[in-house]
Amino acid sequence: MKARTWIPLAVFGVLVAFLAAGLKLDPREVPSPLIDKPAPLFSLPLLHDPTQAMSPGQLKGQVWMLNVWASWCVSCRHEHPLLVQLSRTGQVPIYGLDYKDKVGDALAWLEQFGNPYTQSLVDADGRVGIDYGVYGVPETYLIDKEGIIRYKHIGPLTPKVIEETILPRVRELNA
Amino acid sequence: MKRFLATAPALLVLVASLGAAAAPAVAREAAPLADDPVIEKRLMALAEELRCLVCQNQSLADSHADLAADLRQEIREMMQQGRSDKEIVDYLVARYGDFVLYRPPFKATTALLWAGPALLVVVGGSMLTVALRRRRGALADDAPLSEEEQARVKRLLEEEADGEGPRA
């Protein structure tokens, strides 16, 4: 074949390859710069006992999950049964960050759908959310024994993500 | 009385505007928009350069998303504390990554993004130049005619002279 024929064809092929790869990327999944960085510190009141506060420092020495949720968040409702199921297996403690929510609504929501959280922390004004780079609830972080963020999932969890990504990582981090 | 009736609407307007002026004072969560015009101007200029993560094709300045409003407030407070634009941008990049910047920095991962268009122009331009040169070379052939060509020219001219050529 002549160069005049195959060069434009090759260029077209490269273009198609790029566009095809682009189609598969999810523009909503922004890579977090916080991966492999220490989880930002905070001290927030507990949802079930506002007189008590908790900070991530208290969880040093264990692998834990931080799930950002809110009663107004529709996708949270979809992932919630999975979290309840995961909490029953006891493989990893789940802490909730109740993001920009009303305490009454949040309590009623947990009452209705079940409470998978070891504790829920109230981030009423969303400041802690900003520190964690939250931009679309629900978001889930996996934090290791040293308090380093090891994984972040944006959007609702799926059975596949839990089975194939989160649980293997929890085992790895606990090893 | 007539006089009073005529001025009544004006009075109403006056009272209404006074009420409007007093309203922000009782607003639940006053967005201190006009607190400090210098900071507001700086905030808007900076927010134009930053991407809203919720509605990704809008800047932080345009977006009505809750998060955008929160981030504008955060930036406003940092400006009031006297932090520089660079410090504020670094703060946001540490949390949301280069994605928040409409003008991401040049580094290994963004090299293709920055250099790509220029590269395409250079490659396309040189291809065009080569193609044009080749064509011009083919058209403007200044080499003297060969004997064979000379003979053909002569033959064609003679044919024309015989009246077989194109009509005048």
C-alpha cells in the first residue's frame, strides 16, 4: 500500500483509539490527591450522642472505612443495604460522615434503613467534607492502621467494588 | 387631600426600600457579598479560574451548586485572613487535585494535554508544506523541453495553422 493511503488511515486509527478510550473514562471520577496521604484530622460530634466528639486519631491501629452519606442523598439509599450487609460480616468497621444533614432526618433515616455505622459523625457545615475533597455524596474512604488513606470510591458502592476491591484491600492492610 | 394621595405611592416606595435595606440584617445566613468589595473582586477573579467539581463545565464563580457556594465561602474566609491566591489554590489542589484548575500545571501527566495541540499543528503544518512543495515542483517545471517535446509542439502549432485548431 502506498504511504498516501496508509498514513491518513493510521492517523484515523490512532484518533479512534483515543476516542474509544475516552468513552470508557468516567469524567465524574476525579482521582483524589489524598490517596496515600494522612487522613485529614477533625473532631466532630457523634450523631447519636452530640455531647461526645470523635477524631480519626482514636482509630489508629485499625483499618477502617469512612463512608460519607446524608439522608437527602438518593444514591446513598441505593448503597445502604450493601453497607448494612458489610457491617454484619464484621470485616471492617464503618464510620459514617453525615454530610450537611439535619440530625433529626439522619437519625430517622438510620432508624428506617438500618445502621451499619460503628459511629456516625456530624459534619453539619461540610467543612470536614471539603478537607476530604468530597464533591459527590456518597463517597467511601479506606484508611489504614497508620491513618493513611489507601483507597477512595466516589459514588455508590456496588457488590463488585466491595468484593473485588475493598475487601481484598482490607485483608491486605490487616495482614 | 388630593396632594396627599399623589404623594402616597412615593411614600410607599420609600417605606418598601427602607424595608429592603433592613432585610439583610435579619437574614438567617447572610452571604457577606458586599462586605468588602476588594475581596469580592479578588474572589470572583480567582473563582473564574477554578472548576466546580459538581457541574464540571462551570467555574466556581458561575456554579450554583452547594459545594461551589461552600468553596466560595471558604475562599472568602481565607482571603479575609490575608492568605495569598497561591496559598488558596494550593489548599484546593491538595483536596481536589489539579482537576479544580482550569489551567493545570505542566507536568509529566499533563504534557500531552499542553503539548498536544502544538504538536498537531507542527506535524500537520509540515505535512502540508511537503505536499504543497511537491505539487509546485510538479507544476512549475522549468527544465528546457526535450527534442521529442519540441517536435510535438511544432506539430501542434502546424495543425492549428492549417485551420484545424480552436475556433477564434
